[in-house]
Amino acid sequence: MIWKRSAVLRFYSVCGLLLQGSQGQFPLTQNVTVVEGGTAILTCRVDQNDNTSLQWSNPAQQTLYFDDKKALRDNRIELVRASWHELSISVSDVSLSDEGQYTCSLFTMPVKTSKAYLTVLGVPEKPQISGFSSPVMEGDLMQLTCKTSGSKPAADIRWFKNDKEIKDVKYLKEEDANRKTFTVSSTLDFRVDRSDDGVAVICRVDHESLNATPQVAMQVLEIHYTPSVKIIPSTPFPQEGQALTLTCESKGKPLPEPVLWTKDGAELPDPDRMVVSGRELNILFLNKTDNGTYRCEATNTIGQSSAEYVLIVHDVPNTLLPTTIIPSLTTAPVTTSVTITTSPSTSASSSSRRDPNSLAGQNGPDHALIGGIVAVVVFVTLCSIFLLGRYLARHKGTYLTNEAKGAEDAPDADTAIINAEGSQVNAEEKKEYFI
């Protein structure tokens, strides 16, 4: 009896020590989130452990690992680390069915456990845009729908047009057949115009499983519309004798080709001078008969449009040419003296030399005409000098003859000079005047 009592006391003392030591032991775990198809790592740690076993079990309470021993035959589950303080396992190629609560157990007395919840994210499928039929006529109402399936939780859909987000859209969320994932759709309604032609409408799917890289679907719009027409002249101030080009700028889809040119509601009157080349009307050598209203008309399968241009041909502005003034010379015969003044001819000559330079700065003069005028001026000047020289020569002879008259009856030279001076004084009828 004494032995049995001592054995019982020893047993209770050992159990007391175990209970006292186990008070500081408690398993620690963390919740894990993983994308479907990825790998999840479950870790259980114990700060103080006196060689007590650790165990991982799945949501169905099946043991996965007991210390370093694998208990469930699943090739996706592997041991990462096993020690007295830690038990870590990995689950690869995670599926939505793996989601749930996993348990780590520490086999003390009593057994202590810790829970870790494994969340599996469903990746949304690539979105698809439906409802577009090409082409769309300008002014029609368009309805586009963007749809994606398999997201968990439900994905978010956003619309963009010309890089600007469109807020006024419809949103619908439906649960899939597996009752774990969702199908999400969004509808965009808007009325199109010609500015929408070639615009990319983008549907963007945002989800936490995409790692900040959204999935997108794009639809490029094709809008058909009637032509728009504008006439552009080659010069804003057409003048007589010039050439004029009128360009008919037409935009439309389908592209209108060719364009039709008319004048005052009828065909072009002078095909030899009015040549149509593509969208251009070329008028050669403008004159006043070309005045009128020119019309360009463009047509495609959607409709017709036109533009008008009123042509007014302006006169060529008059160009004033420089003139040369030739001074007139007035002479009268005298018997006493002759004065020759050459400054007018010099002035005329210098004026003629300045004429080409003065004409060079003008726009549009005829150089042949200017050369002819200069030649005539030079010729007239030379003729005037020649005639003046002959006139002076003749009167010089007369002066010498009159002077000689005093020497006919004079006995010496002094008497001849006195007689000549007297005759000059008395000859008042011969005088010369210069103006």
C-alpha cells in the first residue's frame, strides 16, 4: 500500500510539472490569401515547446502533417519546415475548393489549437465587348456591353472613351453555378456623331487578383456620316491676269470622290481656262468675265453637301513710272558776249542715271519700257547739246566779224580797238538774253 501511494504521488507530481510547463505554450498562425492556381504556405509557430508535437489539418479535419510525417496523400501538399518550434507546409496549384479554415494543433494537456483561414481569389476572365455592328450611322444610339466571369469576389468594370472615364453606366453582378465566383457585366449607352469615328472605347476590369494590372477589352468605332465641304482659294485678292486655284476640302465617311464644280448654277463656261484636277479648280488668266459664284458639291452613300465661293476679279493697280524733265533753253543773239551753261545737261544726265535705280524698287514695271525711255532721254539730251554747240559756233563768228569792222580804216591796232568799242556801244540793236 505504501508503494502504491508513493507511485501515485510521483504521477501527480509529473502531471503537475507538465501542466505548469504547458501554460506558456500556445500555437500561432496567420490567415493566408492566394490567387487561384498559386501556392499557399501555412505556418504554425510555438515560442516555448518541450518536445510537444505539432499537427496541421484541413477544413475537413483530415490530418495533413504530424510533425514531419505526411498523413494525407496529396501531391500538392509538401513539408516546408518541421522543428519543435515550427511546422510549415505548402499547398500548390490552389483551387477554389481548397478555401476554408485550417487548424494547427499543439498536443499538450489539454491540446491547444490555432485557426488559419485560407482565402482563394477567383481570377476574372478576359472581358468581352458585345453590341457593336459596323458601321454605325451618325446620330444612332449605340449600346455596348462588357462582360467577365469567374471573379471572386466580384470584379469591378469601368468604361473609358478618349482616355476619359464614363461614369453613367449600368452594372450587373450574377453568381456562377459553383456558387463561389461571379459573372459581372456593364452596359454603356450613348449617341454617336462624326467625332466618334476611329475612337477607341475601352472596358477595364479591376480585381485584387490582377496585382494592379487590369484586364482590358477595346472596341474601335466606325461611324459613317455625310460630307462636310469647304472651299479654300489660293489667293485672297485675285487680280486680272493672275491664275487662281480653288481647293474643295471635303471630309466624309465613306470619302466623297470626286467632287462636282459649277458656276452660277451651271457648268463651267470655259473648259480651256477652267481645269478641274481632283478636288482643285484651276482658272488661268483671270478676267472680269470670271466673276460669279462657284459651287463645290461632294456626295457619298450617306448624303450630299456643298460649299460656295464668290469670285470678284480686281483690277491690276496702276504703277506710276518716274519722269525725266528736260530743261528748255531760250537764247537771243547779241554782239558783245556769249555765256554757255552746262548745268541743265548735267542735271538731266544725272537724273537719267538715277532712273534705273529708282525703278528697281518698284514692283511689276516693264524693264524694256524703262530702257526705251532712258534711251530717248539720252538721245534728246545729246541732240540739244549738238544744236546748242552749232548755235554758239555761228554767233562766235559774228562776234569776231563785228570786232574786225573797227580795223578796216584804222592806221594802227589801238585805233582799231577804239573804233570797235565805239561800234559795239552804238550797236544796241544786237543784244543777247539768257533765261
